[in-house]
Amino acid sequence: MTPLPWPSTPPAYGSVVLREFTEADVRLALELGEDPYVPLIGSLPAHPTLQEAEAWVRRQQSRHAEGRGFPFVIDVAGTGVGTIGLWLRKLAEGIGIVGYSISPEHRRRGFASDALRAITPFARTVPGVERIELYIEPWNRGSLRAAENAGYRREGLLRAHQEIGGIARDMLLYAAP
């Protein structure tokens, strides 16, 4: 599949700019890998070595060319504070899926909500995306607040919807209005 074009202007909202991954984001990978949850939901190992963090950044850099979606670094004043992606595995159904994570040291500052406000209008420009969804575990209050603050609406509970850490987890389905 030929990848869709990368945005010519980086999506932005408030203090947040969404940009491509660079080698400098190895530091962010090391930070995210220390969080107990982030390694369970993606390909970043827990407590990554420098080489594992570098490999993870290279994987993020390749996702767009592979046609998987748009992986972005959430950048605030030149510092990567988290990641957000628009994933296209359900594009044939008209659905773009957004996922995000904020480095523990940068949480509770509104960066996730601003990143959602930046990626949502961009997602609407991607050919074939008619609906934008988020899946959030019910216990994750920070993520729930971020989604609601960005205007996403809860649509329901999906029982045993997604395997995380080897366990089928319930997920709340949120969608952009």
C-alpha cells in the first residue's frame, strides 16, 4: 500500500506541535519505557537499553512508509513529551484509531488533550477516514479526562476488547464528534 502523504504543515494546538520522530527521541523512548503501562500497549520494551530505544525510534520512523499510519512525537518547545498516532488498520471500514502516551514527567499539563486537538482535524483530512476512535481502559482517568477535554465522546464499553499484557481488557470506546 502506498503511504498517504505526510502533512506538509505539522498539526499543532496550544503549546503542542506534532512532528516526525528523530534520533533525538531516543531520550523520550527511554522515559516512556520506565512507565509500567506504556510498554504493555506497544512495541517499546520495559526499561529499554539504549539500543532497544534506538530500535523503537527506527520502528516509529518506518510505520508511515509501511502504510500503517502517522506516528508523531508530541513536541513542546523543542522537547518530545509524548507520542500520538493515527493508525489506519481499520481504514477499509472508514475508521482511524488514535493512540497516545505522555512521558510520566510531563503528565497533568494538558499535553495529551492538546495533542488530540491537533491530530483530530488532521485525521479528518486523511482520505478514507470517516470516523476517529480512541480505546481507553476504564481505570485510566488521566486518559479519559484528556479525551473528554478534547471533545471526544464516550460511546460504550467493549468487554475483553483488547489484549494488554497478555490479558483481554475491557476498553471504553470514545469517538470524535
